Amino acid sequence: MDTRTTTDAQTRPNRPGQALCGLDEIPDGTAKGFDLGAGDEPLEIFVVREGPRVFAYVNVCPHTGSPLDWQPDDFMNEDGCHIMCHTHGALFEVADGFCIAGPCAGDSLTPVKVEVDGAGNVVLREAVTDGP
Ligand code: FES
């Protein structure tokens, strides 16, 4: 059973150019989750900040398909250097989502195209789908 609390995830429309938040709302070395789209089953994504750069992924672990965070916005390992699935401890590279350790080593998270616009907002570059 998924006991994760998602009440803090922020819901946004799933469309190109959609602002998710200000870059300054994601402390460096941390991540923030968002729900995209309406309805009972919005698509969950998360955005990781590494200095001025952002990287985003669908919030689905390639191991079992469960979300990576058991607490809202808790996507990183202890030192903030890697994305971590809190279900079975898989570790992923921030820049490309490649799994370097854990039960799904060699697999990858599904990337989401985001960028920081001229106003300092993290925006979706294109609408997101959860599959290939
Ligand atoms: S569900 Fe992510 S490591 Fe098992």
C-alpha cells in the first residue's frame, strides 16, 4: 500500500511553457514534486535543482513503478548528490536519471524537459507523458 503523503504536491496544468515554481523555491541540492493535469490520477513529476540548473523526471521508480518519495519532496539521498528512491534505496544520477546502485541499476528515470526562463521560473518545455 502506498502510504506516502502527497497533499503537499502542487498541481499544475500539463502544457508547454507552464511555470512550475520559481527557481528560488527549490533550495540548491533539493527537489520539489508537482502533480500535472487534473483528475484523480495526475501525473507526478519532480524537479531537482543543482545550482542554476534544473533536471526533472516522472516520479516513478523503474524498479516497481512506485513513487520515489515517501515524504513530500524527499527525493534526494542524505548528502544531496543523488536522487534516491526511498522504497528500496536505488540511487540515480541527477543529470540523466541513470540508476547507479540498487535493484534497478542500469535502468533510468523517465526525463521531463524543463528549463529556467528569463524571469527565473522553472517551466515545462513540453507536455509530459509517462511512457515512451
Ligand atoms: S521501488 Fe525504487 S528501488 Fe524499489
